[in-house]
Amino acid sequence: MIKALGFALAVIASPAWAEPSVLPGVDVLLADGAASLRGKRVALITHAAAVTTGLELTADALARAPGVKIVALMGPEHGVRGARLATETVVDERDPKLGVPIYSLHRSTSIYDADTNKPTPAMLKGVDAVVYDVQDIGSRSYTYIVSMALAMEAAADAGIPFFVLDRPDPVGGERVEGNVPPEDWKRSTVNWLRIPYVYGMTPGELARMINGEGWLRGGRRVDLKVVEMKGWRREMRFSDTGLLWVPTSPHVPRIETAFFYPATGILGELGTFNIGVGYPQPFELIGAPGIDGEKLASKLNELGLPGVRFRPLSFKPFYAAHKGTLCQGVQIHLLDLRKAPLVELQLYAMEAVRALFPDAAIFPPDTLEETGRPRFDATFGTGEASAAIAEGRPIKDVLAAWRKQAADFAERRKKYLLYP
């Protein structure tokens, strides 16, 4: 038995692996010895998922580049080398390997305290260039793009260039979905930009749009330099690139999770449903005590949504919402990633729960600004969806307007795209 097990492990540990068809910006930069950064003192914004094709952290690889001096690391939510949980404060510290300070860009857990997370003039003192290399997942509320925008402002204020080492949008560059917040929306760390919830752009493309559209406050413009990927095309999902996936945060362990995150993540802000966080299927489930999973799955499948099926299940979360309590609900199966709607799924589920279980608590009684329904609305950037659900109005009317907003944005972004 021991010998058989050892053989099996050897097979698993030695998979066939081909060179990736896509080179991320960091590999392109290092291919010429990081010449554009030579002689510069660099502040690097990065995290544990920013790796070369050889799985070396960008921080370590760039530190060896001739003539490049990393003088500071800056960590967004979840930290630079570790993986802190969502909303957990990231503290300033010193990097044990490079011996340079690590400054936190997630110093406040309040969603309305974004400026607390902006690099300060003291952090950028003596810095010649800010370099941003962070793997994102392509959803507006994932806080990394807010860190990028705030750092662009800080670099503009300091009069130093801002480099983006580009990386793929894991859900592809063609999908644009969800609402664009209205002009009077309230900025927050989960909703700082007026873009659709799924925006279909790489970090470099989005940075170009932020700069080009004048979205930095006060009309700032930063000296922006994007190190483009090689081999990436818009129709590519991350699984098409040949790159190895490194979790971007503790609850995005697999590349597939990047598709489920926009499908249930905002629903999870309510706290009345468990969406698989605290269970081995983060963002893949929708459940709560007192719900009949068979009825909910049947109701949702009757909608005939393309590329998606719902399966009834019971589960007991190990932590997070309804910890230790038996929940019933549905598992979401995405059968066709190109056709399946994502952002809309959670709203259809809420509408179905309201119709089937009128006594179910969809919105919690909590009225604090940063929890429950206020948090749900803040993440969407509008109260349209929650109002429709609460009042029993068809969610399809809201979604029709959102689809128009997404289509308009898709047209507007075209001049900032870098890849075919």
C-alpha cells in the first residue's frame, strides 16, 4: 500500500506542463533586464499572486534585475506575501527577504475610508517610479483596482511615473456585465470607479481608461507606462493562457472561482445567505436556513438561463454566515462560461426566494451603513436592485437598463484596449 501510494504521489508531482502561450508583463519586463527601470528607486505594489511564469514572486525577481533598486513594497488587501482574510487590516512591516519596508494599502476596513489606503507622500519619498503588478479577477468590488487608482493619484501628486505590469483578466476581455453606478454614487473601496461590475479589461487597459477619461480626482494625469503582455487575446480566459493559477485571495482558490465571485459575491454582503464562503465551494452556493432547495432549484431552472444549471443541496458552513447551521439552497453549475450570465444570477435567486418563501429574511434588520442592505447597495453603487426585490417588482426591468449601460461602456472603452 505504501509503495502504491508513493507511486501515485510521484505521478501527481510530475505532471506534463507546456510553456504558457501568454507572457505576463513582468516576464516581458525582465526579458530585457528591466531596462526601463534601470537606475530607478522603485516602490512596488504587489501581492502573493504576482508571479513570473516560473512561479517566482515579482518582488524577488525584480529585486535581482541589474540597476533596479526596490526601496519599498506596498501591499493591497490580503498583503504582499501572505493571504490575509477579506476586510482584515494589513499592517506596515518589513519584508524579511528583501529587508525593505512594506507599506499597507489596506489600513482601514471601512469601505468609505478609501483615502486612508492611498500611498502617502512619506511612503513615496525618494522613489523614482511606482510599479504595479497585481493579478486581478475582473470584478469592480475586488479592491485591487481601487488600490491601483489611488496609487496612480499618489504618483501623479509626486510627479513620478506609474508602471503597470499587465496581466490577464481571468474571465476574459469580452465579457462586460452589470450596472454602471450613477453620477451621484458614493465612492468606496468596493465601488470607486464608474464601470460595469464585470468590465472586461486588463489592469493596464483599465489604468489607461482611468487616466484618459480623467477619472483621477482633481483632473490629475499620471505619467503612465503599461508593460504589455505577449500572446494574450480578448477571448482568452485564464485557463487558455497556460499560466498557472495562484490564489489572488483566500476565497479565490481556483480560477473557476473568478466566474462565481460576480455571480453571488454581492448577495453575500447581506449576511442572510451563505454563498459557499465558509464551505469548500466559495461563491458557488446560495443557501440559508428555512429554504427548500428542491423548490428553489426548480424555480431557477425554469428561467432557462443560458449556460447555467442549479442543483439543490444542503450544507453546514464551517464559518461565516450561518456558521454551524444547516442551510438549504442551490449549487450553481456554469456549463458554458461564454453564455452564462454572472452578475444577474444573484438577483434572479433573490427574486425566486421572495416568490417562494415570502417569510424568508432577504434583507437583515441591521441598518448600519456598512452592513446588510446598505453594504449590498454600496457594492452595486445603486439601490435599484434591492428596491425592486423589496417591493416585489420584476427584476428584469432593472436588468434591461443595466444591459444598456454595459453595452454603452463596452463601446466607450474601445480606444483604451491594448489586445485584439
